[in-house]
Amino acid sequence: MPDLVLGIALVGGRLAIDFANLPSRPASGPSNSLSWEELIGFLRATRIVSPERAEELLVLTETDPRAAFDLLNRAKRLRDALRATFDALARKQRIPRESVEPINEVLRVTEGHDELVEASRTWRIEYIAREGGLDWLLAAVARSAAELVTEGEETRLRLCANPACSLFFYDNSRTHRRRWCSMSLCGNRHKVAAFARRHGARKRGN
Ligand SMILES: [Zn+2]
């Protein structure tokens, strides 16, 4: 499978698009489920958290189930909002205000400031969130989504042309004519089907 990082297909080209596609299964269409393992796998695959932090988070369902439950719910709410937002954006329709609200909710927790922090004789600037907590883990996704929304009709956010797939992707191609979330999956399936149709039609014609 292409662009597969730790079992997660990152075909979107933008952080928020990959998040909207979660759990990414090209060619099989969007799923409404989202497990704790899939969420943490995504955070790790996209390097929002380190492998060590991912290990800590994975056991949170046992050490602090309430916190894990809250974050997973927040993540699903954001994921569903991104799907509604991106669907309207890709189709050049008006984006409903209520679809954007969950993005704003996450952006609100990213308030903070820079601070100098000493680390073995050297100093570095560290961003200190006003509120700690796990919601912070979704901040980069919300920021990425907000940037996409502001692109408006000029955006190259697209829906995969395979109607059974409908994953989102960002068309970074030079010609701006990319049609498939993944050429090796949806694109090739389409080619094979088209070939079979042509081949079949010719046979019948003879
Ligand atoms: Zn696809």
C-alpha cells in the first residue's frame, strides 16, 4: 500500500486532510469508526507525538480511561466536522458555520506564549499552552484545517474520483488534474475496469 506509515495511509497531502480521512482505507470509503489505537497511530505517524509519548498514550485507556474517552470523542467530533467542511469546500459550496465550530473549539485551546527554557546549558524557546491537557494534541490538525478553509474556492482540496472511496486529498500535481487519492489503488482499479469494459465491448462488437 502506498504512503503507508505505521499502518496509516497518508494520502491527503495535508495534516487536516489525512485526519479527515481517518481511519484511512483508500478504495473502500470513509468509515465512521475511530479507535483509540487508530488515533494514537495517526499522532505518531504524523510525528505530532514521539514514539515514547505514543506508548504512554496507548495505555491511557487503562490508566486514565476518562481522559482517553474525552480525547477520542473530541477527535471524532473534529474528524466529522472536517469531513463536512472539506466536502463543501471540495464541491465549492458554502461551508456551514456549524461544521467549522469544532475546528474553532480546538483552536481556542492553543492559546499560549513562548518561553525560554534552559536545557543543559543551552536555552531554547518553547511554546507553553495556556491550557495543558490532551486537547492540545489536536491543535496542529485544527490549525491545518483552518488554513485550508481560508483558501476558499481556489483550494486544490479534492474528493477521490472513485465514488466508492471518496477520500480527500490535496492536488499538488503540476497539472492540477489529479483524480485519485491513490493511483496504485483507486486509479489502477479504474483503469482495469475501463480496460475490461473496452475489451468486453469489442468482443461483443465482433
Ligand atoms: Zn480513492
